[in-house]
Amino acid sequence: MSSDMDHQTPRLSRQGERQRAISEAVMAEGAVRIDELAERFGTSQMTVHRDLDELEARGLLRKSRGIATALSSSLVESSDVFRTGQQQKEKKEIAQAAIELIEAGQAVFLDDSTTVLEMARLIPSRTPLTIITNVLTLINELKGTRGVSLVALGGSYYNWCSSFMGGTTIEAINKLRADVFIMSTAAITDDICFFQSQATVDIKKAMFNAAAKRILLVDHTKFEKRALYALAPLSDFDVVVVDSRTKPEDISRLRSHNVHVVVADSHPGHAEDRGHG
């Protein structure tokens, strides 16, 4: 007979998928009745209420008087609930290319991006490694992984991004030195990385400064997005990994500015290094 634990992971996975679908539906339509959501997703109103309570706590929407209403907030696009469902194929491509840039024995900072989370699932193939992160999702993903020494950075916990941030976190980062920092970005404007939150920038900047090598993971949609707070130009990174759907003109422009571009292949395992031009 199967134990409860056997069914826990699929159930949690279904819950996450449903919550992402609910949040996307509400964002697309602006406001949706809760009974309509229950009917649309084939579940009880009580289950929908629980999902909405969690999504509301993460700053994705507001629930009141039987209606779920979208919030016009930068936290929506920053939330890991929202981001996990975006560009999944591209993230897998980039993850396969990025994991090849990590060498056994290195100490590696990992940020709160869902692209990095995709890559983290491949880390057992590169051990031994020391992984340093402020991201609860990554800590849960990697805890107990054979060959991984996990350094968890504490601080004030922010539910919307499943991460610890703030002065305590930055102070801890400043006391460390890693071989590599791997991160993604919310948007690229004028070939500069931008984010929706200054708190996010502060953490990434600290990791950036505490690492000998910096690797940026970027899917093609980031070149079309905008955000408010700047971190660094792409030319400051040692390697920029892009997916196979990235426009040739974007790649050419980066190469012309001496950016080392690695283009992930649509058939993972055959990434193309386009170098410095």
C-alpha cells in the first residue's frame, strides 16, 4: 500500500500549477469571481479560497467579497510563482548550457531566479560543490544532495520571492568569497540588467562583488522587457548564456561590445560558444 508521502510530491506539484494558472487568469482578466475559478479549474470553492489566500499573501492578487482582483504591482512579475511558469523550454536549454560552466570543487553563489533553479536540478552531475544561496526554494532543492556543501544565507524572509534579503544577508555575503556567481535578470534595457526591486539589486550586487567569475543566464524575452532598478551592464559579466531563440542582432551587438556569449542549443548538450566575436 502506498504511503501518504508517495502522493505528496505530485499533489504539491498540482497545487503549484493550479496556483500559477489561477494567478495568470486573474492577471489576464483583471477580476474573476471565486465560484467561476472553482468551476474553471474543477475544484471546490474551499480549495480555491486556500489558493487565493496564499497568492494574496505573496502579493499577486487581492481577494474580497467573492472576487479575486489582480494587483498592478511590480511584485507580480517578480514573484517566483509567476516566473516559474514562464519560458520553461528556454530555461531548460539555458540550464543545460550553464551547468557545463561549473567545475567540481568550486564555491558558487546562486540567485533567486527560476532559470537558476532549473540549473540547480542538474548540480548533482557536477559535485563536489559548495553552494551559497539566500533562496529557500534552492535550499530545499539541494539540502541532502550528495557532494553539495550548502551555505544558507539568512536575513529577513520575503515570501513573494522565497528569499532572505536585507542588511543581515548582505553582511553575510560580504564575508564570503566565491569562485562563481550565477544569476538571471528581470529585464535588459540598453544592454544593462534591470530588476523590479531595489532589495533584489542590493543582494545580487553583493554576490556579484564577492565572486571571481560572473555568469548571466538570459532568455530572449528579457531583451523586450523593462524594469526600474539597474544592476550592471552585460559587458561586466564573464559569460552571458542565451537561449536558441535569441535574435541574431542581439547576439551580434553583444559580441561587438566584447561580451562572451554562449548560445544554448535547442537540443541540450550542444551549446555553441560564440565567444568575443
